[in-house]
Amino acid sequence: MDKSFNPFDPEAMMKMMQQMPFADMMPKMQGFDPAALSDMQNRNMEAFQAANTAASEAYKDLFSKQVEMMKTMMSEAKTSAEAARDPAKAQEVMAAGVQKAMDLSTELATEAQKANARAWEIVSARMRDSIAELEQMAKPK
């Protein structure tokens, strides 16, 4: 392989794939149906797409909550600044604002964790299914 090969370059990847002797390998892979392998790969791609969609929707919701949190924090900062003439009131407002920010941050982190877990469930379930399908294809008929 060329030392300047970039695995993230689609043209370089296509060139490498074209040079591989897949046609020579297929007769040696008895029991593997190319159409079944293609169907399996399509299901893999559908699973990745579903995982990305699930994560995208969850992160869109998280972004929305972050915007709302920022608006709330700015409003509370304004209230706090207005209350600055009374040190006790300013301290009370600031403490409440910090606590609310911590609570919201914890909630957002939990939701991000759930989104990642859901995406991983989709992908890992598909990986298990792919392995089972490959094992089934490899069994002598």
C-alpha cells in the first residue's frame, strides 16, 4: 500500500477496492451468497441510519433545552443584577441560579447518555444479528 494512502479519501478507497481480487475470492467462500451478503449489508446501513436518526433527534431536543437554559440563566442574571443593591437578595438569587444551572446540566447530561445508549442499542443489536446471519451462511448446506 502507498505510504501516502488516506483511508478517508473516497477516491483512494475506491481504487484500493478495485484492485482487490474479490472475484477470485468468491469461489473459495462456499456457502456465502453474494445477494444475501448484500442484503445483510443493507440492513446494517439501515440500522446505522436509525441509530443516527435517534441520536440526532435526541441531540436536537438537548440543544433546544440548552437554549432555554441559557435564556433562563440570562433572565436570572438580570434579576440578580437588579437586586444587587440588597446583598442578601443578590446572594439568594445567585445561589438559586447556580443550583438551577447544576440541575439542568445534570438533566442534559443524563439525556445525552440516554441518547447515546439508545443509538448503541440499535447498532449493537444489528451487529449481533449480522454475526448470526454470517454464522448461518457459513454452515454447510
